Amino acid sequence: MEQNASNTVDQRSVGERTSVIVVPRQRWSLAVRSLEAVLAELPEGAQLIYVDGGSPDEIRRQLQTMVEAAGGVWIHRDCILTGNEGRNMAMEFVDREFVVSVDNDVIPHPGWIDRMVECADETGAGVVGPLIFHGPKPESANIHIAGGAIEIHDGVMTTNDRHHSYLNVDQVEDQLERRETTQLEFHTIMIRADLIREIGGFDENLITFGDHEDLTLAAIERGVGVWFEPAARITYLTMIALDENEIGYWQLRWCEEWNRSSLEHFGRKWKIETSSGWPVTARLWGTRERTRWYHGRNKLYKYGGLMVRGLNKKPATAKMSRHVEERLMSRRTDVEVQRRVDEGLPVPYGPSAAVARSAA
């Protein structure tokens, strides 16, 4: 599939050409705040499709009310959903040219979709990503990703970088320009609906890692342009303490089984090694990410979490640290984790995981 920039002006509005799908990522407590912001910046006439997985009743009711009041499509499942599961569910209802996939913890800035559509129209891009900030407040100026680079040499992914990550936008504003890229992230991405259908939808075997890499590599393989558009901007809300009822969700989202299986599937699909290069770094990062919820809680969790994160920085000590982490997490139980044990599904560390292993 090739897309070429056209001099023909599409007379339809941006909204009439766009489906916005919101999907779960790793927590629920920011979902209402995020949806309010999405609705405030939704182009007139845009199709809204909201996918909710396992959110607490009060949050679910608020989300459903807001979606239905906006004339959107509401999809709910009682279980936790991965991002790609949610995107595929939403695609069954998409009837527009462009699909903007949005995670349920982001705040869009004014004109975000207009700028991405302009980029696609002027470049022929099949995939467009905005400038993404991160922080606890929408006005954060710290860059999360401004495009990036993926490089594969002799079956090893030697490079998987995010440009300008963790820099303040004032430091690099003069370097931010529309350009082709090989790396974007699913916090917010705009994709031509035809491309999604051509690649067979989103790969649901990519549960944690490799989902956005899979998309950009598939687009590039087909000769479809992947572009970074800095005039389109969103903020990924992060560094905000988890609610008690979503700690198990977070643990599951970054559990070892999901991280391992995602990276192994990605390696087979794209013929890259998983014992060297980016997959090794990614798995260590995922293990550390699972411990973030310790911080800001009692001293046992705070200092335990710091210790685990330190050990997980190197492969030589990461294996040992997982046993330490299991002991720390054994003080907790979670309904979602237990439900998955009962159904024979993958579980993170904790007492339920120990039960699952002993029964195996």
C-alpha cells in the first residue's frame, strides 16, 4: 500500500474524516480526566469509539455516560484488556479515513488532530505521531518522545531510541520539525484505516512490548510513510500515584510472563534476536516499571522498590531481584490477579503467582 501526497483538496472536515478510539493502557484512575480532555478537543463530526476494560463501577458509569452523551460508541468488557485487543474491538466500528488511537491516560492539546491530518494530506503519510510530553500536569514541558529511530543489523535491533526524551521542550524547540521517522509510540498515533486493515489489524500477541514498533515496521515495509508532526501535541500523564484498586492492574500490565511472551513473539515475527540488543533492555525496563507503584507508600515498599529497581538495571542481578520482588509483593492480594489464576491466565508476581506455580 502506497500513499502519495495529492494536490486535490478534500472538502470534508477533519472530523468527518476521523475516528478517535480510546483504549486502556495500565490504569483506570486517570480515564475520566483524560476523556474530558479528549472530548474538549475532539473535532466536530469526529467518530468517537471508547473501549473500557475492567474499570471500577463508578469510573465505568462516568465514562459510559460521557461517551453516550457525545454520541460515541461504548464498548465494555469486565476483564482487563490489552491495548491491541481494545484497538481491534474498536476497528469493527470504524468508518472513517483516519484512526487516531489514544490511550486512556493522555491529555490532548488544541488542534492535535487537525495538525496530524494536515501532515498526512501534505506528505501522504500512512502513520503520523505527535510530539508527546510527560508529567503529572497537562502543561508539562518535558518531552517523552519526538519521533525516534529503530535500526536492525544482522538480526539484532541495535537501536530503538526516542528523540529528545526527558529534555525540556525549550531546549530543543528549534530542532523540532516535521520529518519522517521510524519510531512513534501508542500514547497517541494516527493511522490510515486502510493500512490497519491491510496488515490484518493490530497484533494481539504483542501484549506489552513491540506493539508500536510492529506498526511502524509494518508501514515502512509496505512503503507507507511514517511521520513525526511536532505541531500536534499531547501530554501523557505520569508520575501520579496509583489508586489501591489498580495496583494489581499495573502489576499485571508489566508482569514477567507478558513481557517475555511479547518480546519472543516480536523477535520471531521480525526475525530479530531476543537475547541481545533492544529486547534485553526492554525486559529489564519492564521489570523495573512493574515496581513503580512502591514509591510514595510506606517505607517497606518505598525502599524495597528502590532496591528492586536498582538490581533490575543489570541482567546479572535481575534474576535474583525477581525473587526479592516476589517476597515484597507477597504482602498483597488482588481480585484481578486471583481471577486470572482461577482461569489459568498469566499472572504477575505475588501470592497468586506463587499459588499458580505450585499448582503447575
